[in-house]
Amino acid sequence: MALLTAMHQRESSFNVYSNEQTMKSTSKFDCSIHNCSCQRTKIGLILYPKDIEMKNIILLVCEQCYHYKCENGSAHDELEKWYFNIYKDSISFGLKSKFIQNEDKTYQFDYNSVTNTKDLFELNERILDNYDKDIIQRTIEKKSRR
């Protein structure tokens, strides 16, 4: 019952925090149309739009399906560049979170990436709480069953 109450409290929007930024965000998530369905390890990136009417985007792809290359940064950095090269709208987003989905469908949410001193798109990173981790996993699993 307490979990149900907590879910209703966060349903519309909530404040998200990073090291330097507080931002109002929706608590709704949806998978990107670019997510691949292969069984490989995938790099995950969550993009939080500044407009709370928009859903948070879960981008989850492997290197082989979408041909992004790890050249001058982490796989997450390269995925971010790849995505924003397609849409050219990085200023629409205020925060990001990173994770990994392993081949066996387990998740690494507490991914410790090397922090770059100069972020190309100036998106502060947000650490995911347990509520978000659960919602993200359920959203991905729901989309993969379709």
C-alpha cells in the first residue's frame, strides 16, 4: 500500500537533482524508437527533457546495431553524441543518467563513469534512485515484449 501511495505521489512530476542543478521533471519514461532488440550488452542513457510535458527518454542500444564508435570517450559519451547528431536538440534536455543492460538482461545502474571535465552537451548527470531504476526496468521489459 505504501508503494502504491508513493507511486501516485510521483506520477505527474518531481524535482530531480544533480551535483549542480535542480530541475522539475516528469516521472514518465518511454523507450526511444532507436532501441535495439538484440541480445548483446547495451549502453543505456536516460535523457530528461526540460519540458515536463514530455516523457523522459530511455535510449538503449548496442554498438554493433547502431554503429556508434568508442573513439574519444566512454561508450555513454559516444552514444550521447550519436543521438544528438541525429536530432540536434541537446538544449531540450536538462539532465542525463547512465546505465548498462547486460546480455543476461541484468542492469548496472550504479555505473561509475569517468567524469569528463568538459561535457560536450553540458548535461549534468543525475544518479538514479531505486524508484527510477524500477520504473526504467519495467518500461524496457514492457517494450521488449511487444
